[in-house]
Amino acid sequence: MKNRSKVYLWMFLSYVGILSVPILLGIVIYGYTSASVRRQAEKLNTSLLMMVQRDLDKEIDNIQKISARMALDNNVQMASRVKKDFGSEDQLTLYHLFNDLQAIAMSEEFIEDIFVYFNNTQKVSCINGNMSSAMYYDLYYKSEDFPFEKFKDYMSGFHYNDVLSNHKKSGGDVLVFTMTILYSDIGEKSATIGIAVDYESIRQRLVSMKWAEGMNVLVMDENDMRICADQDNAESQRLTYDSLTAGNHVMRDGEGKPYIVSAFESNKAAWKYVAITPMALIDGEAKEIQRIAVLGLFLCVITGFAISGYLTRKNYNPVKMLLETMKNHGGREIETNENEYQWLNSQINLFFQEQVNTERLLSFNRKSLKNYYLIQLLQDYYDGRPMEPYGIELKLDYNVVILFESDAKKEDIEENALQKFVITNVFKEMCLKYFYVEMVEIGERVAAVVNLPTGESQYIQVLKELAENLQQLTEDSFGFVSKVFIGSICRGLDGIHLSYQQAYDMEEYLNLLDTSFVIYDEVKNIQPEYDYPVDLEEKIINAMRVGDSRQAVQTMRRVFDMNLAGQVSTNIYRCLIYDMIGTLLKGANSGGYREAARELDLPDQKALGPVEEVKRQFEILLVQICTKVTELQKETSQDKTLSKNVQSFIQENYMDPDLNISITGQHFDMTPAYLSSIYKKQTCGSLLDYINTVRIEHAEQFLEEGMSVVEAAERTGFRDSGTFIRAFKKKKGITPGQLKKKI
């Protein structure tokens, strides 16, 4: 050691010092084990009994509270005043009492049954219904050891938190906690409340709390009745309630074998909780630990010194090699007051500090240049510069851009940065298994440029699955869902800007399609078809004019279905919303509601929401306008019963070819001119026009159902098809035949 160095000596001594620690600890453990195990057993018994006391006392306290509450219950008090038998007027009280018992039993799983024994009527009300005391006894407690007379005498006596142990007819034992009603106007023991707890449920709780199989846990009452976790053994049979005092006691059985008896008194009942632990169980554990400790000490001493010498020789050689290497590369000489480790530490720290600073600066500059150039590729066309100096690997011929947008609020900078960091790293890791990919943050979004070997559309499906996996992973692991926009596959580096622009423009389709995932190839071929016929608009306006919200909503839904069935472009969607707002304002104005534009919350045609949400918004607006129109018209003309009756008459008789204003006037005992004047005043419309409108609307419905033009004319009251065709074209703008072809 002297020939080597101080480091060699200190290395060996350190190994020996480390070896001495487990040896000393083993000696201490060896001497402490037996007493510690015994103390631990006593603590375990104490903790066990505290748990038993807390658990069972809690249940007893709960039972006593339920008994006290039931004793003061109004239904129980009322039923206890009845003598001889319950009459029909008492059935409601018994029904409410039955419901109360059911509710308590369902909320308390420890309780098996709750019943009230009425001494005056010899009736019992329990969770299974109301019955005579004899029937209740026969169903649940009938036995030779406990006859009915004894049951009746016990229930008729005075009880205050007493416990009755009995055998159930269905098998097993039960504990019944009883309390006689304390308050009674008639001054006698008129009712007894009983709460039954299954003996086995208490035993199972004791079994679940034992910390060793060889011990026994039991509950003993003042009559020496036992509720045991296991079958009674010889030790438990010798114990009596009066002989047990609180604490831990060492006792011996008939053969002189010791065992520990731990006892706790219940705070809620005349019970004692007892744990019996054989001393052999404790000593067996201690002896096993002692044998292992001795064996461990022996192995430590034998192998420790050999390993210490081997490790000292082996670990010093690398130190020597490092010393020579550092000295050969310009390291300073070792000073007198420092050893080899101190010298090596100072030289290595100096070397790595210089290396880290250089690498950090190069890495930061390289990453900044790479991100800057990627953003240039996305936002502008490729300028022909080589990409290798920037570390960008886009070697294949085709590229596609994917944009990810986090759901964090813009003002929450830290959350936004965290979500973008997760998206960047997770998606890049997923993608590198299949493609070259470059990721860059651009504003509030993360852009991924994926390099593909060909322009086949199958790659879009693969990227879609990867992006969906990313959404699922971020939602499950990080609690957010990113929005995804995928452009089309474009050839060459100059196609990156085009794919980026396509993905960037897809944000409007999120609300329209009610999704968080939009692919350009799936929406690019949407044709801008738009169909909002004038007759449908007039139909909506006419319905609004008379306050008919049902007809207006039905026609509006038809317009939406015609234009928004399947996929639709955002421009068509905006146009429809714009026109529909105009229709609402026209209808409101025609009905006299001229403040609609100022008072109503109209949809914003610039911010596109989901289709179903916009439909609901328009339906609400239609109902609001029609309601307002109806209110305004009531103010100007209080009674519109006549116009409604006229409309109902026309709806019922539109198929009659003779139906006209004269026939309608005869039906209501009015001249045609006077009836037309009243109708126009109340509805702001022409009566003749309404007759033609009803006929044309029903004819249109028949044509849509496949009926011929002639049949539709006959069914709607037109005398010939020529008159029908002229009226239909005037109203709808097309002939019936053209409508059938369109359908």
C-alpha cells in the first residue's frame, strides 16, 4: 500500500469500513429481534382491537342512533297510539313507516332487518311489510328454544339499547338491538324497536382483521356470550367477561404453554373485544430472523474481505491510466496537498466545461437555423438553397404538411408551450418508424413536414392513423386533444408551401364538420351547389306573418336539408346563413315586428358553428319571432278566431272543386267581400291566395309521393290539369312535370 499511493490505501479502508456497517447492524438486530417481535405482536394486537372497537362501536352507535330516531318518528308514535287493531285510516301511516324502514335498511348494509313491535295491536312493521307478531315470529325467529310467548314477553318488556341473541329460522344466529319507545301519550310501553344484525357478518369482520392465522379474535358480552373469528378453542373457553381487564396479559393453558391475551372494552355496549395470540407463533418468527441474521453475518465476514481486496486492485488501475492520459495532454502537475482524485476531478471538470459550452452554442445555433429555414419553406416557395447545412433531411421526392393546434388558451403561455412540446416529440417518434419527418413550431401551431417516397394516397391514410393515435395518447396521458389539419401530397420541395397553405385553410371546416380532424383531400371536391327557391322563402315568411312557428320551422329544416346534406363548402354554408337571416328579418317585418334586427341575437355568418347547432339557433329565432308577431297582432286585433276557423275550413275542404270565397262566406254566414276584408285585416293576406297556396302545397306533396299530375290536380280541387299547371307554375316557378323530373 505504501508503494502504491494514498488513494490505494483509502480505497481499501473504505471497502472495509463499508463492510463493518452491515456487520454491526446485524449484531444489533440479532440481540433486538426477540424483544422487538414480542412488542410488535402486542402492538399489532392493540391496533387490531382498536380497529375492532372503532369498527363495531361505530356500528353500535349508528344502530343506537337509528333506534332513537325511530323512537321519535312521528309515524311510529302515531301507530303506537292505536289500540286493538289498525283501521283503514292507519294504513297510510303504516305505509310511510314501511318506506322509512326500507330507506334505512338500504343505506345500512350492516343491518339485516329493522322492525317495530306494537304492543297494543300485536302487529309488526318491518322492511318486508306489515304483519301480525305471530306471522313475523313464524317467518324469522321460530325455534324450540325461543317460543312465541317468550318472544312476545321480551318485546312487551322495557328495553334501552339491549341486545338479544337468537337463532334465525332460516339458519344462523342474529343479534337484535332493542329499544322501547320512550315517549308515549298513553303512558305505557306501547312499542319496541328492533334492529337485527347477522352474527356471521360480525364474525367475518373479525376474520378479515386478524394479522396471523394462528390467533383468535372474539367479542364477549356480559353474559359470557362469544362471537369468535374462529371456532372456540380451549383458551377462549376458560375466559370470562369479569376476568378480562383492559391491556395485554400473558396466560398459560392447561399444558403450561404461554399465550398473550389482549382486551379492550366497548364504549357503546357491555362488550369486550379480545385477541388471543399463542407465544409459539411469536417465538417462531423471532427464531427464523435470528437464524438468518447469524448466517448473514458469517457470509459478510468471509466474502467481504475478499471482495474488498479485489475491488481495490481493480478500481485503482483506471485511476492510474487516467492520470497518465491527462498528464500527456497538457495537464498540470499534482500539488503536494492534493491526491490523485482531487487532481483528476479538477482537470475533468475543466475539460467538460469547455466541451459543454461549445456543444451548447453549436446546438442552439444549428437548431435556430434549421427552424428558420423550415418556416421559410412552409410560408414561402423553395428558393433552391441546399438543405444539408441546416440538418434538414427531406431526401425523397414527395412531401405533405400536417398542422397541429393545441386546445390551450392563447394567454396560457406555459400550457401552450407544454402541449406543443408534447406534440412535437410524440408525433416525431411515431413518424420516424415509417417516414422522414421534420417538426417546427410556427406561431400557435406545430407543423410536421413528412417526406414520402411516392405520391400515392395510401400514405394519407397511414398519416391519419398516426395523427389519431397522437390525439388519443395526448387525451389519455396529458388531458388535451389537438386539432389536426392534413394538406395534400405535393411533389418536390416547392410543394411544401402549397401543402401547408391547404392545411392552414382547413380550420373553417372544424365547426362545419363538427370534428377535430380535417384532411384536404376529403373536402377539396365539395361542389358549391346552392338551392333556396323563392317559393320556400315565401312559405317561411307567410308562416311567420301569421305566427305559425311549426310551419316556419318545418320549411326552414327543408331548406337546410336541401343545402347541407352530406359535405358542403364553407362559402355555401355562409351564403345560406346570410340568406336565412334575411328571411327571418323579412318575415318579422311582414308580421309587424320591426325591431327584430336590434333585439334578437342573430347568428354570425363569419364564425361558422356546427350545422346542428346553427339549425337549433334558427329554430329558436323562428319561435321567438312568431311569438312576438302573435303578440303584436293580438294588440292590433284582439280576436283572430274567425281567420283561424276559415283556415281550418279551407284545410279540410281544399279537395272540393267548388271551394271558393263565396262558398266559404256561405259557410260562415257572411258576404264574400266582408269575409275577405276581415280575413285580410287579421292575417295581412288574401283569402283567395290562401286557398290556392293550400292546394298547391298539398299538390306538391302528392307529386313528391309519386302521384301523376292529373291525379294531383283532381285530389287538390282543380277542375282540369291545365288550370292546375298554370297555378302551380305561378306559385312555384316551375311546372308540376318539371318538379317530378327534378325529384
